[in-house]
Amino acid sequence: MTRLPDFRLETYFSQWEFTARHHLTASDVQSMTLGELLALADDQDRAAFENLSLGYTQTYGDPALREAIAGMYARADAADVICFAGAEEALYLAMNVLLGAGDHAVVVTPNYQAAETVPLALCEVTGVALDPDRDWALDLDAVRAAIRPNTRVVSVNFPNNPTGKVISAADFTELARLCDERGIHLFSDEVYRGLERDPARTLPQAADLSARALSLNVTSKSLGLPGLRIGWITCRDRKLLSRLERAKHYTTICNSAPSEVLARIALKARATILDRNRALITANLQHFDAFFAEFAGLFEWQAPDGGCVTYPRYLGPDGVEKFCTRLVEEAGVLLLPASIYRSELTPTPTDRFRIGVGRANPEEGLAAFAQWLRANR
């Protein structure tokens, strides 16, 4: 196994995620119960779940699940899909298949830590930072300048974690064209797709733009079903998918059979679930807007373009690390400080924190947050 550093986010969550009273930094939308999900199933899928044989499943994934996934894309079919145990396994194996000694990758920052630490364990990596002073803009000229003759992968994530940024469709399409022109695989983390505040800003999926591109997605984030542990990569390069299948033989081998059926149900009901989740975020943002308006002298707040996380700036003199530590220890309110998102590749802001806007009933946590701030002014 490749030697990797501690995963800062998960280490932090191991300490606080299930002990803090108010989880205000969740990266997923409010989940549903098994009963609620099964209520969305048609008779055939409900019977399939109830009569399921608990044997091994296909390494590529349940054929009916892959059909449901392919239906989300304009130019892919079931043979262009391979399923994994969540998005993390997919990312890890993809980078190990695509990259090796002597190769080079370009990774956009800030990011989900594995997006850079896994490539860094395999080859040379260059970071391209989103610009916080220009609404987290991506500089395509900087991406172009970072590319080398041995660049094999350009890795991006939009809607972005932690910033909530969505770039323009024109820029994303140009990025895919640039990668194709240079023979590079565009690896596109699309786990928050479907939660754009303005549906007109929803980006095309990378796998639809290029036969070389890999689109990463999962049931965890936009659908709010992380307990299913079902992720996937869609890519029209079937030789590459075959290599991913062989790599998966060394990790999970196959997915959980019950989870595959439940994921199939969720994807068939995707429009209903996403409507529910977008409505929840819209309602929640009113509470977050009001909170940050009250404490405008302490924070610079901006709602996410898409997804359910965003990255406000903390303006207090004590610094964001001390602030987040005191907040969780004294008020039980959990946020993620900027150190969780520091990068080995580029400078990253040191005065930000991640906050989540997708969980139900955030008012109690915001009230505890506000009470602590008032008491500590």
C-alpha cells in the first residue's frame, strides 16, 4: 500500500464528529431513513431488495445500477461505468492506475485532501490555486502553464469542496478541450453536482465532454446517502475501466449487494431527492444569511454556488485555528479550520473555515454559535 500522510479531515472528525453537539460543517445533505428510501422504490426494486441473495456481486457493479448511472449521462452507457465503495476508493484506485513514477499531475487547490496526497505519493504534482480574491476563479492560463510533456492527469472538483465554487461551463469545456489536445485525462470530482443554487450553472459532466475524461460521483453528497457507500467512475475509455476493475480486485473486490439495490432506487428517484435537498439548502441559507449578517464584523460570508459547503473568512484577532478549537470545546459547535485544507502544492488561505448548509434544522447549532460569540465579544 502506498504510504500516505494522516488524513487531516478524518482525524479531526474522529475526535469531534460524533461528540460535538452541533455538527455545522457536514459535507453531505440531510440523509433519509431506509424506510423513506424504500418508499421511493417501484414494486420491482422493492421486491429485489426484500428477496436479495447476500452473495458476491460483480466487480464492475450491479448491471441494473450501472444502467441507472449511465442514464445520468448524455454520451455514456452501462459499459462505461464502474462502481466502487464510495468516492474515496474510486479516487485512490484511479490515481494509482493513471499515475506512476516519471509522470506528472496537475491538481486544483483547495481540495479534498486525497485529491493531492494520493498523486503526490505516486509522482510529481503541480498545484493551481483557485483565487479567493476573484471569487475563487480558476485561471486556465495557470493550468496551461502547469502542464508538462509528462502530465497524465488534471484533477478538478466543481462544485468545489470546501469553497462551493462553480466555474463557468465555457471554462470547464475549454479545460476538457485543453486536456484532450494534450492527451491528458481530466479527472473531474462531480460529487456535488445537482445542488447548484442556479440550475443554469450546472456544468456538463466531464465524461460527456471527452472520451478520455473520468467523472467521479457518489451517493453520499448530493443525494445525502453516505451510508450506502456507493460511488462510481464514468469513462468512455473501456480499456482504462478494465484496468480499474483489476485494481479493485486488490481492495473491495465488489460492493455491498444491499447498497447496490438501494443506490439503484435512489438514482431512479434522483430528481425527487435533489428537489428535496435543494429546497432544504435554500431554506437553510436564510438562517445562515441572518446569522452572518448579525456578526458581519467577524466574518466575510458567501453562500455556495453549488453543493452544501462553503468557506467563509474569519476576521477575529485570535485566528481561525484557536477560534474553531474554542468553539467546539466550549460551545460544542463543530467547524473545520483552514489547516484541514492546507496544501503542499500552493499557498492556501489561513483565515477560512468550512461550514455546511445541508443538514436539517441548523437553527439550534447557529443559536449556540451566536450565544457563544455574544458571550466572548
